[in-house]
Amino acid sequence: MYGERLKAWGYLIILSTIWGSSYFLIKIGLEDSYGNERMPPHLLGALRISFAFLALTPLLYKSFKKLKKKHVLFVIISGVVGNGLPAFLFAYAETKLDSSITGMLNSLVPIFTVLIATIVFQFKLKWNHIGGLTIGIVGAVMIVYQKLFSTNISIDDTIPILIIVLATFCYALSLNVIKYKLQDLNSMAITSISFAAIGPFCIVYLCTTDFFDRVVSQPNFIEGIGIVAILAFVGTAMAVLLFNNMIKISTAVFASSVTYFIPIVAILLGFTLGENVSILQLSGIGVLILGVFLINRK
């Protein structure tokens, strides 16, 4: 028991570092230091899933042996909402949002996790959860306040934030599905099969775009491919394996606590891109993390 708890904390620290860096990698995959486009978001999302699928392909043979009929639908759901949609949603959002703000908003995952677990999976909501949810929502509003409530607000400012909110909801839904519906399937099988459910479609999609023309005509596009490869192999394939395993040896809420540390890494790396974080936003992430702490408090 103690060994599993220690292992879970180890996973938490590693994943926080990896995923905190992913927003930085998405940003530099989308554009270079001069603001020139390296890769459009739809290609970045499709390439990220395609690379991750190819990296996990050697695991498929053993994984399919463990797959039962009752698992199929839920593994597909996990693949689509836990990996496929967020890869595109985060890429589109970061064409308008700083990577640091994106990393901070990712802390909404535990809030949606508790809400979904309560509504769908009969998780028993307690006073600390209600308090944590309330405080967490206040913190999230503080993070985006300047973008949502300024006098010059436009639809272009609102949509990227809503996209991130949708992506965090997708993560939370997948997390609950893995915890409550795939408990008897190991993390290797969940990860490899869930990517097999979406990877081939992304490869086919890439072939219908101008992907290969860009490889030939845009030098900085090739740089983008290298960045996405790191993002996919480390930040997606390897990290999702670790994350799914962490869910299995802990709780869904503990696993979602990776968002305690992701914003810290995202903010520090955002500074290297010249991104500015206001005092209100820093205060907001502090309030949001306090809410997540209350949610996880026994």
C-alpha cells in the first residue's frame, strides 16, 4: 500500500513536468520566435495523435488479447475525448492564448472530474468538495477576468477560453471512464488501444491535406514536425501510459491533482517566450489550486 502511494506521487511529479512543458511545445510548434507560423493547429493536432499512435503500435498485439467486449465502447470514448479532441482543442486555443494561461486553465480538470463523478458515477459529494468547487470556479474566473470582462472584449477573446474549458471537460470525462469502467484493463492496453481507435483516422486526414507539400516548401515546418514528435512521444504516448497507470493505483481525484503543478511549469516556461502573467492571474491560480486542494482533502 505504501509502495503504491509512493509510486503514485512519483508519477504525479513526472507527469506535472511533462504536461507542464506540453503547452510550451504546442506554442513553439505553432509558431517560431518571430511569430511566423510553423504549423497550423489542425495539422499539429493530427500529427501529434498520429505519432503517438505509431509509438504505441508495438503494444497493440498484447493489448488486444486483454480486451473484452465490455471494454470496447469505453476505450473508444477514452481515446476520442481523452486524447483526440484535446489535441486539436489545445492547439486551436493556443493560436490566441499564451501557453501559461492555457496551463493555468488546465487546473479545471479536477473540478469537472468531481462534477462528472457525482452526476454520472454516484460519487458521494461532501462539504469539502462543494467548497473546493466554488473556490476553484472563482480562481478560474480570476485567471481569465481581464480577457472576459475588459471593455474591448470580442468573440475572438472568448472562444479560445471556451475551447480550453471544453478540453478540460473532455479530460475529466475520460479520467472517470478509465476509473469506473476500465478498472480491470491495464494501462498499457487502455493507452495503446485508445490511440488505435483514433490514430489511423488522423493519418488518413494528414494525407488529405497539404501536409507533404509543406514539408517540401516550408523549412520551419520541418522544425515543427520535430517539436510535435517530442510532444507526441513524451508528452502524449509515454505520459498517458503513466497517467492511466496512476489512475489504476490511486483515485480519479488524486490523478487529476497533477494539475497542482502543471501551471507552475507552464508559467515558468511561458516567461521564456516573453509571456506576461498578471498579479490577478497568479492570484487566480493560487485560489484555483486551493479549491483543488479542498476537493482532494479527505
